[in-house]
Amino acid sequence: MKDKVLHRPPDIELFASERPRLDNALTRRIGADPENLERGLAQLVLTIVELLRQLMERQALRRIDAGGLTPEQEERLGVAFLELSRRMEELKDEFGLEDDDLNLNLGPLGNLL
Amino acid sequence: MSTAIAEREVALVDLVDRLLAGGVVLAGEITLSVADVDLVYVSLRALISSVPTAEQGALPRMGSAL
Amino acid sequence: MIELYAIAQRPGPPLPDIAPLRELACGELGAICGTAAEESEITEDALWRHERIVEAVMETRDLLPVRYGTRFAGDEQAVDVVAARSGTLKAALERVRGAVELSFRVRAREPDVSIDVHASLQPLARESMTRPAPDEGELLRAAYLVERDRVPEVRDEVARLQHEHPELSLLLTGPWPPYSFVER
């Protein structure tokens, strides 16, 4: 809005040439072009999903071992994790990502996967 | 480009720089459940901030939510 | 879903009626929020609507603006998250107390120009920060945390600098809520 301009130069339109299409503003901020952006984001998201999937799988096994779940719950968990793994493979294929691409380096903890 | 339009555009640039990239960022908490079974409570703040200290054995809270 | 606009100290003056707003009590802090719209739009209108609300509250109160799109399932969730960070948030409020943000951009109208106008404005501000320029034509992109009643002084100094340096193009906008001075 124009009332936010406290001092305008004579050639203010020079500053307006950066007119942000809002998707451009976000792209610039992440520092990637739109095509790479998609793949880069997919990589990031899938890495986190893979981390969570592994955590949940481990947790599910712990709960199953501890015997705190009904047979139905165990069955549902088994099916769900199978589905999750299958879906992860599909997503990796879709974005052309390998297992190696989904590895985060956690510094002193070594690699994630 | 008229001055009025230019002023609106420059103000938008400054606004976007702030609203989308500045301000307080509050992480949320999520409970992850699979097949209606709550499995993992993840505190995003703990996850993001505790990796360097995790080597001391204090892992972020990843217990199961009852 | 609720949308969080800003965080301020309690108690405070009544909220403006520019939009249906509520202030959630989080100890000594208040989380100023409203009902979230159906979708999280990132359109020019939605951004300005949000900004106008934050600025209306800022007219009578110091606050920490929250990043656009910060939402919670309900009051309880919002209160929990804000209360959990109340220490850092209170310190952040102290840092910006009584001050607002001004945006300053400098372009050169001739090649090979290099003048430090930032040095003239820095002393007028409580804090300042510079950002990398998005293109070569921009010499400086800075933000200043300025006492509310010194804003006219900064504006006048920019006008003076512009008059002194016709080879530069100076742009000053604001006052903005202190978006650039809330995180460490």
C-alpha cells in the first residue's frame, strides 16, 4: 500500500522491477529454480518421512513385543507399514531419488540411514 | 509505471520479505499415529534443537503417547 | 483452526475491531489470534489483510509479529506452544519495546558508485541489519529498529541524504512491525 512509503526516490519504479510474483519470492528465498525446487523439496520431505517411518516402525515393534496391542491393532499396523514402504518406493521413483539421496548427515551422530 | 503502482509494488516487496521470512517462528507438536494407533510423539523443537546434544545420550523425546 | 498474528505483553489495551480478534492468556504474554480462513492463501490481498491487523494492534501496543501462516488446531495448542517459549519471547519483546522497523533500499543511478549511507542512518537506530541484495543494481538493503518517535528523524535524514547524493536512489518504507528483529 502506498502509505508505507516514507521516502520515495524520483525513479521509484526502479525498485518495482523486482515485482514479486509470490511464487518467485518463495523460490528466491530458497535459492533454487522452480524445477530443482520441486525435487529438492521432495528430497527433504521424503528424508523426514523416511526418518519418521523408521521411528514408527521401531516403536510399533516395541509395542508389539510389550504385548500392549490387540491382534486387530497389530494386524492393522503390519498392513499400514507395508503400505507405507510401498508408497515410499513409489514416491522415490516418481522423483528419481535413490536411498542414498535420502540420507541426512547428523554430524556427530553419523548418517541418518 | 505510475508512481501509485510503483509504490504498491515496492511496499509488497518489503512486506513479503518480512511476513514470509521474518517474524516469530513457532514450531508445533505432532502426534503421529498409524492405523489409529498413536505411536510417536515428536516435539519439533526438541528434534531441531537437540541433535548436537544427542551424543550425550539424551535423545529427543520419542516415547509413545498413551 | 486459529491463526496467530502477534504476541504481546499482558495486560494490554483493548484489541482493535478491524477484525474479530482474541487474546489468549499465556502467563505474562498474550497470543493475539483470530479464526483461520479455510485455506492458507498466499495472495497479495491475504498478506495485506493480515498485515493490517498486526499493524492495527501495533498502534497501541508493542508486539512480536508472528510469521505468516502460523496456525494451531485450537486455543490450548497455541497457549502451550507460546507458554513453552515464554522466556525467549519475553526477552524478544524487551528487545523491540517502543520501537518499529523501517526498511531501506539503495540503488545506484550511475555505475561505479559506492557511498556508505548506512553509516549515516545506523546511529539513529537502536539496531540495524543488512540483507544480501537480490541483484547487482541494489547497493544496500537494510532494516532499522527505530524508536517510534524517531521515525520522522530517520525519514528526514534519508531526504537529506537523497538531496546530497543525486547519483543514488533511496527508498524508505515503514513503519513495519519488527519482523527482522525478533529472532536471535
